[in-house]
Amino acid sequence: MSTMKAVVLRDWNDLTVAEVPRPEPGPGEILVQVTACGLCGTDLKMVQGKFQERGWPPSLPFVMGHEWGGTVAEIGPGVTRTDLAVGDRVVGENHIGCRACSNCRTGRYNLCIQAGKTEFKLYGHTAPGALAEYAARPEVMLHKVSDAISDAAGALVNQGSLTVHAMRRVALQPGSTAAVFGPGLLGLMSTAVAKAMGAAKVIVVGRGSRLGLATDMGADHVVDYEASDPVEAVRELTGGLGVDNVFECAGNPAVVDQALGVVRRGGKVALLGLTGGKATPISPDKLTLDEIDLLGVRSSPNAYPIMIKLMETGAVDVGPLLTHIYPMEGASEAFAALESREAIRPIVQP
């Protein structure tokens, strides 16, 4: 059996580079040589064991990684796609769904009813991920990209696609206003995608040097919550009305109340960040009397093609975000940079 190198989580907070079996593409699958894999906050919490109740990962040792791209290395048996060949560059989704339940059949495969069951695969969470030299995936999960998107940039398509899904969830309108809480990768991508999709004013709430990056990604205003009350500041920037849409990307329970405090009457609040199981109080009266839509946003169903086009055409430039790139042997250092907030999105290139 052929082997490959992979970053393996042996125990909580215990990562190592090890030789593991190289996957063989099964029926309808394509083997991809991984060229870049991004690390996100969910990965970090998985390393720390904070998602054990979700079964992420289902057992140890485990290979994570769900934000990735690579080059087609082998076409498996029974593949029907004619647009992909060995040597083509692709990026991969991490949700596939059963393709038979009512949600999958209506395009909401991110909410597959089979989720959590043994036959369901959420790659990088419940099934082996792409923080390795190779990954085998069902053909439907792969999207071809042009040379306008670099290998490292390809690792950002996943999170960018999630923000595209968020914009569709709130039905963002041209000329609208938005506030983004949390200038991590999700927040910064939300800023850029909101501007690309027609938002007239985007206000980013955060702290430190990341606010400068928010401006680079298209923010019209930034609010440092250490210097001023974020609710008052956003209200002031909107003439007291509040914004049409809020995107909560911090994954901080305390921020949800602030998000509800800056949205206008009749506006929409989208929650993109995960809190690791922590709860937050919400006022039903606020939601009811102001008719606020509070929306959850999970993954990126049918959003990859849109995000790829936004990046290929230059409507979204992710260049300012590609600051921390590591070889596979530097994966532990990459996770440390993520935990310390030194890096927006560490990218490992096998």
C-alpha cells in the first residue's frame, strides 16, 4: 500500500507529521494532490477537544483540514465528469450530503438529514481531511479553478463561499448597509464579498491591526470596540437607524447582543461564527417587536462557483490575507499562529 505524509492529531493538543496510507479513489472519486490547506478556528477547537460532543473528530488519530485545493492526480473508476483531467487545478467542498433526503434534493445539502449518521461524511470533521499530501473526494465535491487563483488563494475559497451563502441568506440588496463583527477571515471575506455584491456601506467592528486589513478588504468604516462602544458607534455612523444587515463572525456569545443592538428595525442578523457550545441570551421581545430576522449560516451550498468567479475576476482580492504560509512540518507553528491571532489564516502547503 502506498503511503503519504499527513498532519495527524494523535491526542488533544498533540499534532505530528506521520506516514499514513495514501487514499485510493473509489467509484466516482478523484484523487487530488493537495497544494494548500487552510487552518480555521474550528480546526483549532478540534485540536483542543472542544467539539467532542459533536463527534468532531469521531476518533483519534485523525487527519483534519477542510479548506483546501490541489491538482487532480488520478481519475477513479466510474467518474462521469468530462471537464476534469489529470493536472487540472481544483478546490474541494467539505459537505456532500446523502443526495437523497428532502434537504439534499432541494439544494440544502449542508443540512443533510443523514448528518451524524455513519453513512454521512463531513470531510475534515467526521471523515479524513486534506491536511495531507493527497485527498480522494467524490467528483461532485470538486470545482475547477483557473490560474488566476493561486494555490494559496484556493485555500480561501471555502470560507469565501460561506460568506456568499450568508449574503444570500440575508438577501443582501445593492445600496444596503452592513456591519461585520469580528475581522478574522470570515469577517474580512464577508466585508469583501458584501462590497462586491453591492453593499454601499460596510462597517467592521474589531480591534487592533486587523482593522487596517478590514479597510484593505473594502470596509468603509471601522470601529475599535476597545476605544468606543460598538453599538453607539455603528448607530452614529448610520444616523441612528442601524444597518440593514449584520454578520456576526466572531463566534463570541457576547457579540450576538451587540449585533442585535445595531440592526435596524426590520433588518437581518446572520450568525456565521461557532461559539464552541457556549450559549448567549437573546431577547425574544426585541426580535418580535422590531421584526428582526436572526439567521444561522452553515457552510456554502451551491456557493463555490460564485466565489470562484468573484476571485477570478478580481471582484474580491484575497492577496492581503495571504500572509502566513507554512510547509507541512510547520503545522504546529501554524496552529500556534492561529491561536495567538498572529495569523488571519495560516496555510499549510504539503
